[in-house]
Amino acid sequence: MSSKIEFKKRRDFGQIINDSFTFIRQHFKPLVKNYFIFCGLFVLGGMLSMLLQQYKTVNMINNVTPETASSTFGFGAQFGLEYFLSILFSIAGYASTTVATLSYIGIYVKKGNQTPTTDEVWGYFKHYFLKVLGSSLLVSLMVGIGLVFCLIPGLWLLPFVSLVFPIMIIENGTFSYSFSRSFKLIKDNFWLTFGTLIIIWIIVYACMSFIVLPTTLFSMIGLFSSTKPQMSLVFTMFSTVLQYLCQVFTIIPVVTITLSYFNLVEEKESTGLMERISNFGTTEKPIDTRPEDY
């Protein structure tokens, strides 16, 4: 049996990635259960909103003529209320995934590597959700503005804003405290954090694309018809449902950035090492005994 993951320890790049998947494998059922309990409403709301949007879009494409093309693809025609509702639900869904996963990890660490209960996660979730949701809107705006200005500023901000939420929940910090602390922790470790985030998101998007891509291609095949181009409504709807179900994969980067957070804290403050030294010979709970890199 694999030893339980100890979050409060130093890790290199490979250990962060490997331990992310190890932790998820060990806690797969409770993590997925908590995801659908606390995030399911937002996933369902986003899915229904996008299904309405896709239904309207497919009908527009399938019924367009040269005479109606300009009016059919106007801004108001394509982006209705359902489109903006889907964006709102997506932001709320990501915030809820972040809070539910970080709450689970925070309680897991606090309990000495013991699995949290749903009630314990709910206690954290209801306290932090609105705070993280508001912060998500703010950091999305910051990164969006950064991406508009030559792309580089937005990419540079990604590691810092990603670390805000673990600090906010695990240390119970305000947004300003969490934001400033993220800069202090990432100082001298920018490329490790940035590289870890890029690799884990590439893995996540590859997994999601592997599941969704076939139905997306089938929905587009009709557009290449030589007689009357038609998008498949059935495959488009099915692809949309799969896209929202695949959002469960976003648990992975949350676990990864949390491991990165503990790695940075341990490197600068050695809190976990000092705890293990003070508890040496007194704890009976199994811990991850793999050597750390100092």
C-alpha cells in the first residue's frame, strides 16, 4: 500500500507532478464525490446554458443563406443571455472546484493526513466560496488585461495569482495578504512554479481533448458536405455535455499548485520539517518517508 502523501515537505519538479497524481489516485472517490456535491450545481447550470447557446448557433449555421449571413452572425444574434450565463457559471464552477479541493486538502493536512468528511469540507466551503469567487473575478480581470498587453504580462502573473487561493484558504488570509505573500514565496522560484503549472495544464487539456475531440469532429463533418453544409446538432450537444463533465479534471491543477505552495513554504520557512522534528517518536500515523531535496 502506498504511503500517505505528506504535503509539508520539499519537492522537485518531478515529485510535484508525480505526487499530484498519487494523491488523486489515493483519494479519487472522496475528491470526485465532493466535486459533484459542491460544484455540480454550477456545472449543470453552465451545461444547460451552453446547450441553449449551441442549439441556437447550430440552427443559425444550418439555416444561413448568403442574403442573411451578415445579420445571422452579428454580435447580438450570436451572444445572447445564455452565452453570458454560461461564462458566469464557468467562473463560479472553477471557484467552487478550487474551494472544494483546497478545503479537502487543508483539512487533510490539519487532521494529520486523514481523509476529511463531507461535513468538514462543507464548513470550509461555505466560509470561503464567496471570497474566492470575488477574488477569481478580480484575478481574471488582472490576467486578462495582462494578456491583452503583449501576452507576456498575463503569463508572468499566472504563477502569482494561482498561489493566491491556497494561501487564502490554508492560511485564512485576505486577498491582499495572499497576493503579497504569493510574491514573497515565488521569489527566486518563478520558473519552477511557472513550468509546473504549464506542464500540468498541458496534461489536463490533453486528457480533456482526448475525450471531447471525436464528438467535436463528428459534429463538424457535415460542414464539409458539397451539397448543403450542416452541423450535427446531436454530436454538438453531446460534445458540450462531455466538455462540462470533463471539468472534473480541473481538480488536478488545484492539487498541483497546492503541492507547489507547500514546497515553497517549506523551502523558505521549513515549518513541516520543524513539526516532524518536534513530533519525532510521538506520532503513530504513517507519513511519506521519501527523502526531501535540500
